[in-house]
Amino acid sequence: MNGSVPLGRLFGVPLRIHWSAPLLVLLLSNSLSGRTLPAWAPGHSAGVYAAAGLLGAVLLLASLLAHEAAHAVVARRAGIGVQDVTVWGLGGVTRMGRAGTPRVQFAVSAAGPLTSLALGGLGLATGVGAHQAGAAVLAAVLFWTGWANLLLGVFNLLPAAPLDGGRVLQAAVWRRLGDREQAERVAGRCGQVAGALMVFGGWFEVLHGSGAGLWLLLIGFFVSVSAGAEVRRSALETALQGVPITEAMSSPVVTASDWLTTERLLEELPTKGRHSVLPLVDFDGRASGLLAVRRLSAVPAARRAEVRARELAVPLSRCPVASPGDSLVETLERAGMTLPLLVLDGGRPVGIVTAHDISRLVEHPRPDRRAPGPTPTPSA
């Protein structure tokens, strides 16, 4: 997610925090100390409410981390690769591979909401204990954290992608129909409807003076946009089923030497074709990175004779790559739908797959390629 920075590891998984997460802590802390806690536990100083409000906000952030950690732990135990966990202003995101069966999909998806519900119960129980011990402000913080986790768990169980409940729905439809892509489209459509209803409800609340409506509006917009993206991705994957990398890639690929200066490359651009990126090769002809052509013109004229192509390129270690014998859909899934894809044979570039290539395949499929039928129902 753009705007996030590394923050260590969580159960061996890279943890990232988005700039909006500290903003969430600030807003929640201010709301708790200014309104909620004085109403639930009156008669204390502003300093006590400020400290308790910060504690409540931090506890909720930790709860979001626990929610995402549950997804990551269950996924890794099921053999699914987990890229990272990111916490941001509207919750958390765990980037991982796809489940191989409906049962695994269900287990990974349900782990987060169940963790939130368990934390909610724990918060309410400890709140009762704190209240009986006479710690009114602490009890209020724990009660608030408990109810917030219960709300988080229930909300995430709504049957609408990309919420966890949408993934649970997807697992159920996948098991019933035996078609993962169709299940993704069903969950995505439900997400679009749910997101639109949230946007409408949030806008209604804002018009009637409720500040909470703004959060509902933002969450609804996020759900709707994300669900739409999942529907489009599922349709794309269905259209590209069975397509090998060699059918999708542009070949022969035009490359550039990574030691050339910006000035020299700009002179040679007319001979390099019209791709927006250029694969770079080293002295041995092996791929070393991908260079976005637009970065060349961004180099100041005074430095173009000294800045070399490799300094402007994305190194090969960070580029999505494939082999000529790979499946296009499986490669796109592995790369997180990131384009362009660099196709290598023995370390040497033999082709490149760009968004234009994908569009060409979808708009002009080969006549001998039939749309795939439903896949057999996997064992669960």
C-alpha cells in the first residue's frame, strides 16, 4: 500500500504501517478523551481522560494488528505465502497468496473476525473486573475497546468482499459450485452493493449532522471500489485461463544496456519501440532491471551525461518475472497482478507482458481458445 513504511515483523511476517494509522490513533484518542470517557466515567481531570483516551486508541490499534495476525498465522500454517501486513486508518490489510481449497479459504477468512470477537469478549470481561475494583476510567476504556472489537468482528463478517465475510461467502459458493472465479464474482457483486449502501447511509448521516457518517461513507467507498476491482480481476482471470506466457508476451523484446547514460538512451529511444518500459541487460546480456522510459526525461539536462540507466531502473530482484513455459494467470496471481512482467529464459529477456498485451488478448482472443468450463469441486 502506497504511503506505508516498514515497522519490523509480526510472527515472521513483515509489518508495515500507513501514515493514516497514527492519524486514526489521534482522532480516536481525541474523541475518547473529549466525549466518551467523560460521559461514561465523569468526575476526573482532563489529564486522566487524555491518558486513558490514548490508551484506548492504542488498544484498538493493537486489536487491528491481532486481527490481521490471525489471518497471517492461519494462512502460513496452510502453506499460503504471506507478503506483509499493513495497518491503516480504516483497518488492516494482509497480502497473501490464494487458498487452494474452499476449506482453507474459510479458515483463513474467519480467523480475523473470530479473533476480534474473542478480544471483544475479553475487553468486556476485564472491564467488569476493573469496574468492580473501582477503576472507573480504566473500566470505561476496556468496555469501549470490547465493544469496538465486537463491532469490528461483526462488521467484517458481512457477506461482502473485500470484507472477511465476503471471503467466507466466496468459500461457500466455491464449495457449492466448484468454480472459484464465479465465487469471486458473487462475493464482489455483494461487496459493490454493500459498499453503495454504506456510502448512501454515511451521506445521509452527514447531512443530518452526524460526524460518524463520514467514517461510514469512507468505508463504503473503499468497500465498493475494492469489490469492483475484484470483480474485474475475476473476469480477467476467467478470460485468460489456459493462456501461456508465450502467447501473451511481446517478442522479440527490445532491451537497453544498463551502463548507458541517460543522454545516450534518449538519443536511441526512437529505435527502441513504443514500450513505456525497457528491460535492461548487463555486459553478459542478462537482465538487470526494468526502466520506465519517462524517468529518462525527468533527469536534469546537466546530469544526463553522468546518470546511467541502472541508477534509474527497478532492480531485477523487485521485478515480477516469469519463464516461457509458465501459465499467464498463475504468474499474474503470483505477482499480485503487477505489470509489466519480464519473461526470462536462462536469465536473458525473451519477452515482456504489458497491460497493452493483456488488453489485446482479452479483446482479440485466439479462435481456437475456448472459454474454460467449471473446474471440478476441490476436496475440502
